Amino acid sequence: MEFHTLILAGILSVLSYAEGYPIHASCKIQWNFPSVTCADFGSRIVAQAKKWETADNCANGGEKCLYKVSSQSVTEIKGTHETPVKHYVDDLTFTMKPSGSGCNVDGFSTSETWYAYLDYSTNYCNLNNLITGAGLNATQGYKETTSDDVCTQYSSRNCEKY
């Protein structure tokens, strides 16, 4: 069994290098919110996740539902997102750092499914949907930084579907 796991890891490494994606379905994003404090960012993200806790919001398609906040501190919010059809679970982390009167945030979403490689940009959308749902993308000076190198299938994202 260990040999098969080693072979699979090797294949995934080669695929990851060839495709330019992370080796495991995941997404890292950096955001700058010069006009939003970390406390405001945190409260808005938690409120949006709670608004989308049930499956009700996904009755007509999309994945703006089944979010759960598992912990919250001054510097970090952790939670999960479950896909409504296949019920895959992704872990989410927002790490907040004050910057002047604003906040810099590192976001990370990763699939709990150990063999997940491609995700059709689901991990990006897990994070992006909360940011846009909370209206944080419309704040003055908002900036997002990510790429295919650190965010699986970022360049083909479609968060209206996910």
C-alpha cells in the first residue's frame, strides 16, 4: 500500500509541475483592504458565512451555502464549505494582519479529500464567494492577488457556477 501511495504522489507531482497548479486542490489568495479594519473584515466574513450556513441558498444551483465557522480570533477565522451536490468538504482559513488603518488578509482553502487534484476553481470560489457576498470586494482600494501557481484552476474560475 505504501508503494502505491508513493507512486500516486509522484504522478501528482509531475502533473502539478506540468499544469502549473498546486499538487493538491487548494487556493491561496492575498487581499488588501486599506479602508476596512481587521475587526470589520472578520465580522463581515463571519456574518456572511452564517447567512449561508444552510442549503437553502443553493436550491436553484450554485454553492453559496453550507458554510460553517469553526473558530474565530482577532487574527484568524477558520471554517469549512461543503459542496451541495457531492458533499465534498473544504477547509477555509482567513489570516488577518492590520496594515495602517486597513487590513491585509491571507486566505486559504483546501480540499479535505486527499486525492483531489483539480477542483474546477471550487477552492477559489469558496473564498471569493464570501468576500463578494459580504461586499468586501467593493471597498475602496480593494486588491486581490493570486495565480494558477497557488490556486487550482484560477484562470478558468466561474464562481456563478461554484
